[in-house]
Amino acid sequence: MRSNCYIPSGCAVSGMMSESGKRVDGSDIIKSIALMHDRSNGLGGGFAAYGIYPRHSDEYAFHMMFDNISVKESFEDHFKDRFDIVLDEKIPIRPGAVFEDKTSGRYNGYGTHPIINPPLLWRYFVDVPESKMKFVSESEYVVEEVMEINSTIDGAFVASSGKNMGVFKGVGYPEDIGVFYKLDEYKAYIWTSHGRFPTNTPGWWGGAHPFSLLDWSIVHNGEISSYGINKRYLEPFGYKLELRTDTEVVAYLFDLLVRRHKMPIELAVKALAAPFWKDIDRMPEPEKKIATCIRQVYGGALLNGPFSIILGHNRGMVGFNDRIKLRPMTCARKDDTLYMASEESAIREIAPDLDVVWSPRAGTAVIGELNEEVV
């Protein structure tokens, strides 16, 4: 008998990537996150997918949410003067569709949870005009524009803004969100997913995971209790935190540390999930010196609270826990595919015969990267 009892600290994350760049449709990632249905409550679900727009791979793909058509028109008046729009179109959806595993029938007992009252969903493939890059880089210009849109255009929200990738999210159970967005018709070499149980922030379309900026995307189980400190640390660098949830700081911190400060991802994780001072004191030189410098320079970037996080970007996928592993994460491999999920069962649901399975140590990054020859 199904239980109506939910765990507020639940949430669910799942991710998969092919290191050879092989693209697969969204059916498996939907099945994986669906297995963890009880970690959600229907107030948020979403997916990030990489490699889905090969015909527009050199253009920035803005996935937009609008409250209504008048907001869309106001946004376009702003947008057309700042970017060269190559193509714009509705994001395809299946209104009223719900998830059903027709192979096993396992999820039929969930009942139907159709996605209701979605915003107007649109996407724009754009280039940055050369005239806009006299004083800033192309990526920095896009970041500035995303911040301006999300903070000044009421009723408009940028869900994602990277190249050859997109975020698909909303209010609902994640498996239903996946069907709603027709993710079985997209092919990607990286998929990440999230089922959300909002604990201290509202459930709304823009507040569902993943959170994205450029090609960074974050799905997160837990709570970032250092949100206030992280927010104050980011704001002087020009980041505007408008999304009413704690997880947005993680996407912006990776953008700051890796893109702008040129830190390797492994060191960026050591800044966000830094070792305790007592553990640093036991480290050999020069590891101790490096860890000390990171904690001193990037103290405002340290994430506190219980969390497991999956980061997606155009060259790979990264998973890591908080420093004492208060939220679960399991990793596995099968051939060239790396899997990460809140539960091992969510991986075995789509890859029963795994080569290796392990649980990462607290604060230690598991890094998957595309093979060097993959363009």
C-alpha cells in the first residue's frame, strides 16, 4: 500500500553521462528519477540535457518562461536589441500527459499528476553581436544579460542560457515533467534530473531544479544553510540572486570559481566543500598549503548544510557531498557511462548489470569528463 507520508529532507538527484559522447534519449533518466518518486511531493522537478541542439551548437539557447504573452512581448523588445536572434520557437510540450512505465507497469499506482497552469515556454537561439564584446567577453556578456532579465523584467525568467544544452523544469513530479517536455524525443550525452521537496522556499516554476547559468547546471538534494553568506559573497562580483531558493548560489559559485577565476573543477569543489581545519592540519605539504589558501581566500564560497550535488557542464558531470555526507549519493559505471543518483536502485533501474558501484567519501568529487577526442 502506498504511503502518504513524505520526508521533507528527501529530494532526489540522478545523472548519467557517456564519456564517448554517445547521445541517448531521455527515457532512461525519466525512469531513474521516477523510481525515487516518494522523495518528491509534486512541487518541483526538472532535467538538464547536453548535446540536444547539434544544429545550433554554436548559438546560445535561451529557455524562457513567461507569465503571459504581454510579458513575452516586453522581453522581446529588450532582447532583440542585445542579441542576434537566429531562431525562436515554442518549446514543444504534451499538455496533460503523465508518466507511465509501459514495460513494467510499476508506476501505474502513482495515479495521474498532469502538469497544470504552465507558463508560456519559449526558446531563442542567439548570437552575441560583435559590437557588444568591446569591453567584455562573450560569456560575460551573456551572464550580465541573464542577471538583468531575471532581476528587472517582471514575469520573465531565464531557465537556461548555455550552448547545445537546455533545462526543462517546472512544478510537478519529475517523471511527469519529463513526459510534459517530450524528453523522450531529445538525445543528449549528459542527463541530470531532480525531484524536489521544497523545505524552506516556495514551489514555483522558476524555483525548480536544475539551476543553470551558461552551460553550468546544478541539481541538489538537501539544504544550503550558508545561503546568506554565499549570497553576500557573490553579489560584489555582479551576480543577482533573485530565484527565491538556496541552490542558485551553487551554479553561480562554479561560474565564478571555474570560468572567471580559472580554477580546476577539483579545486573548486575543495572550496565549496572544504576540509575541516583539523583535517587540513594533518595534511602533508604542499597539499596542506593549497587547502589552507583555498579556505582563506574562498571562505565566503564554503557551502554549509547537508547536501549532495550533481553539476553538469558541456565537458562533463561532477558529483559531491557535504563534508560529513549528510545526504546520500551512489556512483556507478557501465562501460563508458558514469551514473550518479541518490539511491543505487535508481541506477540499477536503467543499468542492472553494472561494472562497479561505490559511495563517494564526504566532500570528495567524482568527476566524469568527455574523452579528449570528443568535439
